[in-house]
Amino acid sequence: MSPNARRIGLLVQPQFTNLGLALAIEPLSVGNWLSQRPIFSWKVLSVDGRPVKASNGMTIAVDGAISTEDDFSTVFVVASFESKKHAHNARVKNWLRRLARFGVELGGIETGSEVLAAAGLLDGHRVAVHWENFDGFQELYPDVQATKQLYTIEPGRLTCAGALAVMDMMLSWISHTISQELALDIGEQLLKDSIRPPSHGQATIIDGAGIASQPVRKAIEFMQETLDEPLPCGEIAERVGLSRRQLERHFQQQLGVSPLKHYVMLRLAKAHQLLQQTDLPVTEIAISSGFGSPEHFSRLYRKMFGRSPSADRLQAVDAPVLRLKGKRTPSRFESL
């Protein structure tokens, strides 16, 4: 590493996001090229120094293993699938805690933030969590201020929900640590029109994003707030100022399903996340998702995902996934 460069370590966990790693490194590389000197230097690390397989199936070589001799100014943990398996690696947690004691800036990319949280290094901090992992993360780390922002930047801590937002976080971080001019120049080279701010939210159909009908958006908000104790659809209709029949017509036009079916799908989505991302008992997850009967919950879950709740306990590449995209309702859901 160049002695005058900002020294960066990137710890990749098994099943990490290759996109996240690339988007973290490329702005650094372009920054060095534009500056015509090495203002950044970096090493990609694994726990044991061996190559690591990414979630897309590619295996990458690394520059070395984590070590107590490491001398970094900033370290990013890059992860994606199967974070529950790797978040409690004692060697990794001790290494990260040591870095924190020596004042090293720490960042989490996608579920890399869970690794930092498991080490107790994000307590009291705002942490950007991907919407797919939000409920599970909140359940596991109640002392962390989870948020559905794209990314967060605080003194000594950076977090990013993942995907394309990694580029925004890196450019914003470069703007803070080096200069805004360099960050904008890098963005221009990478054909990025602007840097989205940290407060920019994650737009998803789960939260009603992209839905033209205000009553439907408001109804979905009420549904999200009452997943553990579902309201009658007639009461939700009344709260948004419509009759039940009018609300059903709006939902059919906007989403292609009835309010009741969408409500059930949201509750199954919550259960799906908690099952894959936590070790909570299946019965407790069923109740917290608004299903009073574990047997009824299991039947619906198997119809939706093709396997029982007890067989869906890890967020992995080959695990079931729920797609919630407007009228493209999963066909299996039509029979619920």
C-alpha cells in the first residue's frame, strides 16, 4: 500500500455481493486515475486468506487474511446471503472490535452491517438496511437504529443497504473525506448524473411506492402498521374514506388483488423475512405476523413458497423468494 494513500480494507464474506464489491472499489480506482496519484489503496480480504465465492457464483482471489497487523484507516465488510451463518464468527468480531478500539472507520455494505451489529459496533447508530432484511434486522439488533435509507454516514461508521446505492455512498464518502469536486468528477466519469443523499428512501411496492391511488397507499400504510394484529378490511376502508367495495375496486385496478389478499401477502412477507433472518420459533413468527393458528399459517406458507416454514430458515441463493411487484402477483398466491 502507498504510505500516503488512504488505506482501505474490504472483508468479503461467503456469498457476498460481487456488485457491491465492484461499486465500492471502482470509484477508488477512478479517483486515483483522475488525481494521477494513489490517494486510495485497498486490499480485499477473507477470514482465512482463501478465495471466496460470491452470491452470483463467481469465486474471487483475495489479497490476504484478516490479521492483527492490519493497518487500515477504513474497513468495509461486504456481505449478502447467508449472513446469519457468518455474523457470529468470533475471529471476525474480535478483529473488528480491535479495529474500532484503534479508531478505524468501519462500514457495512448490504448485510455486512449485520456483521458489525453482531460485534456490538453499531449500537446507537443509524444503519441503512435493505427493505428485504429490515424486520429481521430490527428483531435481532434492537439497540441499533435501523432505517430504510439508501445509506448512512456518521463519524466512524458507514452503512449501505446495498445494490446501486453503494455507488452513492462511496461518492458521498469521497466528497466528505477528500473533496466534493473529486467525487463529482468520478461520478461524471462513471456516467452518474448525481449523488443521491443519505436520506433518500428505498421505494418498494410493500410501502405503496409507485401506486397512483392515494387511498390504496394509505390502506397499505395501515396494513403495515397492523401486521401483528390485522384489522378487518371494512375498517381499513373506513379509515381511508371509502366503502369496502370501493377499496376493493381500487386494489384490483392498482394491484390486481383484493385488499384481503394483499394484506395476507404482506403478513407472509414479514414471516418470510423473520424465518430466514432470525432464529425465532415458527409459532412466535406466526403470531407476530398476525396468524393466530400455526397450522393455518403453515398451510398458507407452504402454498406460497413451496416449503414449510420450518424448512425455510436461511436467506440463501437457493431459498424461496417473494416478489411483490404491482399486478405481477405470484401465481401461487391466487389460490390462497
